[in-house]
Amino acid sequence: MRRQRRPAPGPGRRLRIAFLSNANSLHLQEWSEHLATRLGHEVTVLTIPPLARPYPDSVRVVELGQRHTNKVLWPLLIPRIRRELARARADLLVGYRVVSYGFLGALAGFRPLVLAAQGGHLTWPPDARVGGACVRFAVRRAARLHAWSHEMKQAMIRFGADPGRIVVLSRGIDLSLFPWKRDRQPGPPMIAMTRSLLPSYNTKQLVAAMPYVLREVPEATCLIAGDGPLLESLTKQAARLGVADSVRFLGRLSRAQVIELLGQAHVYCSTTVTDGLPLSHFEAMASGLVPVCTDIAANRGWIRHGENGFLAPVADAPALAEGIIRAIKDDAFRERAAAHNRAVVERHHDRDRNLRLMALGWERLVGAHAD
């Protein structure tokens, strides 16, 4: 399916952007809202799961069909997707999550197709054969691929993507929402995690580290914001280790609540076994928290052990606890790390600047396809 030919947009022209993704993704919502509300583009979101949270009027959301929950049935939606893209007079289609919505967008045949990945691996589990075939099909049909990090770019290349079509650029964060507060409110040292309770996020390592932390810092508290299928097992783990009074599971928080949590905490922790470019890291770093994370490729690009944060091997609870303890006890280190990390985020992850660059690239891409 090709767009009807129309004049190529000039620099700064308004684009008609269509996303094919899960509208309930907070990342997608903030991404599409910024493009529409701040940058003035016309944005449509095509979603298969029904909408669970409202969007602003500036973003049009189309629910494609609640009965197609089984992904095997998703190709049946292609005629509807094509009709909606024609109705929106879309300039380009963005498939957010290559293995699913990107694959579906490639099947629909719309051009130009832009793909954006999610996570350090393009499939999960990484060796999924069907998922791998879907990714290979999609990336070879994309006019542009957005990788949030160089590690994600290499993953795309391994699946057959043309390196010349890959752009490494973070979606970034809204820095105005995360002021740098070096002076925490008086109270016990607080450790914050803002990741979902899924197996790949490996939250059990943080819970397992807390007995070691509490031996050195008995007044410390750990607040875990997120939901997921592992809540019950993690709650039982905390009780079994005798740390239930110091580890609190807050559930999914609103954006305002996350901002408040980061404004109060001292240490940010993430224990993922795989990742892409987690914006939650940069929200915490922008807020002045010291990151203590697992030693994986996605984290090594931004965290230098002992310089602006700490890294611990996956599954090594004592090593994770050591980093947390050092981050809590060393006030001078926290001060230096906070200044360094804020500068890094401002330089690389300013949402407004990055999305303007992204949209400019899309304008050029649409122009090339209109010729």
C-alpha cells in the first residue's frame, strides 16, 4: 500500500503521522502527545488493545478491534488498518515494537514505514524462532529504523536491517518535569525502582539485596513502583527474607507520583537482565539520584562504575547491595554523580530537541518518497 502522492513537506511543515502500537504504552502516549501538542504535527494512533487512559484531543486514537486479542488473528486487521491510514491521509506509519506492530505494519504494505524497537532484544525470549522471522520480515521493509541506543542498532543489523537506514536517537525525557534536587527531604535513605514486575526486570535481585543493605543502613526503605505478574512472588520473597517492613510495592504510579517519588529518593535501582534504553534511568539521573544497576551492555553506555553510579553482576545480590550502601553513605560521591548525570541527560536526552530532530528526519523521508 503506497500513499497517494502529495507535495513533499518543506522544512518545519506539519506531518500526518500514524502510529501502530499499543496506545496504553506510557512511552507511546508521551511520544505522540509531544509530537502533536508541542511540535504541532497531526498524529493518529492505531491500537489493538482498547484504550485504558485518555489522550489529549490533539491525538486521534482509533481502536482497531477488541476481539483480535490473539496475535495470530492480527493479519485480519490489515484491511481496516489500510482504511484508517487512507482516512488519516498519513504521510508515514510508525510501527512501535518491531516484532508485533512493526511486523503488522510491514504486512499492511504502507510506505514509508518507520520502525522503532523496544528493549535490548527485538524478540523475547531472544531465541524465539517465530518472533525472529517476524522481525527479519519487518526490518527489511522499513524505510527507517529508530534505535534508542547503539546496542539496539547492532540487534537490528543482526536481523538483517540496512545500517544506513538506522538512526540512533533517544526519544528523551521532558526535563521540565524532573528538576534536579540535590538536597533530599529529611528522612530515611530511600531506594526507588520504577520498572514493571516482569521476569526480565529481575526485581528479585533487589529484594534479595535488601537484607545486606539493612545490616549497614537499618533505616533504609525500598519503594518499588510498577505492577506485573510477579507481585505475589516478590511479596512472599520479601516476607521470607524478613524485609517486608522495609520493601514496599507501590503498584503502577501516575506520572505525577513517579516525579514525586524521584524527588524524595536517594538511589535509583534497576536489575534488568536485558534492556534497550530505559528512559526511567534518565528520569532518575536527571532528578539527582545515584543509579545502581545490573552490569549489562545497555547500562554500561551511561553508567561508569564508581564514577557516576554503580554496576553489579546480574543475580549477585551482595554486589548490588554494596553499590546501594556506598551510594547512600557517600554524600560527596552523590553530589558529584548528580552533577555529572544531569549534564549527561541534558546533552543526550532532551525530549524536545530530540523529537524535533526526529521529525525533521521524517520530513526528509516523506519528501524522498514523494519524488
